[in-house]
Amino acid sequence: MNKNIQGKTIFITGGAGFIGSTLAGQLVENNKIILFDNLTRNSLKDRAFKDHPNIKLVQGDVLDPENLVKAMKGADIVVHCAAIAGIDTVIKSPTTTMRVNMIGSANVLEAAYRQTNIERVVCFSTSEVFGQQAFRSNETDKTVMGQVGEARWTYAVSKLAEEHLAIAYHQEKGLPTTVVRPFNVYGPGQVGEGAMRIFIERAIKNEPIEIHGDGTQIRAWCYVDDMIDGTLRCMVNPKAIGESFNIGNQRAVVTIYGLANTIVRVLHSESPIRFSRKDYVDVELRIPAVQKAHDLLDFDAQVDLDEGIRRTAESYQRDDK
């Protein structure tokens, strides 16, 4: 898919993060990549291509509009991955979460609008916009927010505001925007919080795997290579403009308890599974409908859960050597 993108200048906010740096790695040989990141979560430092001559890392913050406009100069494609994410981080500072995700996204879209040759702006939203219950949710389903005052939902609200603004920039100002909603992405290079990463790292060491709550929460897990494939299609396909897409794997569905057991089985681990109290509201069910991505982008996730777990574990083991 990346063969369609050559000779471009691609500007990625949050470019040193998990998905941003993975995307950069797919594009770096044939394009100039500008990574704009405050390095709060730095996955780039462990990448083989971090010093590639086609990569320029600009340390900056999306809350700084002047620096953003300056760094974006000359970009053909903008991919906006930067956000405050991760349940613990969000709960710790809901005000920062909303400022970065709303005002930061507004700054990115305005900066892109001010450029002269922008071919596409891909904004990353989240599956959290569907609320606590999301069974085969499609792009036109109503978005659901939790109660005001519950810190968890500040992330979903702020990302939904970004979605509305991105589509409004297209409809009102003609900016060629696209929105992607990732569903539980995991894989090599993941930094920060995330059940999959934590469970796999513990399973490799035969350490106890701790589940928050009763483990009945259901998720559909998407391997990062599939997420990147979907994103690349959104970057080049004219049918993507002005649209939002669920990017996920609706076949890789399992409870959190089932995930822990699958990881233990696939990795031949001796990790015991334990349960602990959960002090925050959780999403009970999250499975995407991906028909729209199939119909418009010809996208289908390829990597099943067992294979994704194996690949992720192998990458962690290599990193430890």
C-alpha cells in the first residue's frame, strides 16, 4: 500500500509515538518524514530507522500553534496522531486531556488549512466515542458520552470534538480531511499503558498477570500492521475524503480474561492470572463494524490474534537482548 506514496513530505504529529513511528517506518524509504512530538512517549528511540536521513524530528507541542505552522511548512500529507491517551493518564489530568485533544487538534487543522499544497489530513479519533457498549458499531451509529464529571469520558468527548472539527474543515473550508477510529491497536513498539503490552511482557517473564475487574470486558484487538494499512489507504484513496472509518479486526474478539489466557497459551507461559479491584468506569463491549472500510478502501484486517501475540512477544524479546 505504501508504494502509492512516494516523493511526498509527510508531517506526523505524535510521530515518535507507537502508531506514528510505525507509520513513519513504512514510509521513510521513499518520502521525507517530519515527526512533530513532545516526546512524552517515545517509541522512536528504539526504532532501527530513527536516524534515517529522510526523518526530521521536531520537538514541539500541538498547543503551540506558531511552532506547528512553521514545522508543517511544505507538507503534502498530515497525519494527526498526537493526543493524551491511556486511561491512567486521562484520569490523572482531564483538563490537559481536553486541552491537548481539542485545542491541539484545532491548531493542527488550522495549520494544515494555512498550507498551500495539502493533499490529505488524516485525524486519529478513538473507538471510545461509542461509549460503554459498542457491538459492531458502524460509522453512522450515534456516539454516546458518559456522565459529566467521570474523568474517563473527557478523552472520548475531546476526540469526538476533533472528529466534528475535522469534518467541518472539509465541508466548510474544503480541507481534504479523513478520520480514523482505531479499535484496540497493539503490537511491536507500543509504549505507555495497554493491557496487551502489559500482559505479554509479564507472560514472557512468567510473572503474575493482573486483571482489573472481573475480566468479562470484551474487546476486538487490531494488530498495528493492519492499523497502518488502513491509515495508508486513508492517506491516498480519494473516497476517504470527508469520511470517518472504523479500523479494527472484528474477528479478533475476546474477553480480557480470555486474552490473558490466550497470551499464556500462545507464549507457553507459566504466569498465574489474578484479579484486582477496578476504581474507574470501564468499557464493557467494543467491537467494530468494518464494512465501510472494506467497501470504500478495500481494507480488511489480516493478522489474527494468536499471530499478533507471537509477533509482539518476539519483538519485546529482541528489545530485551
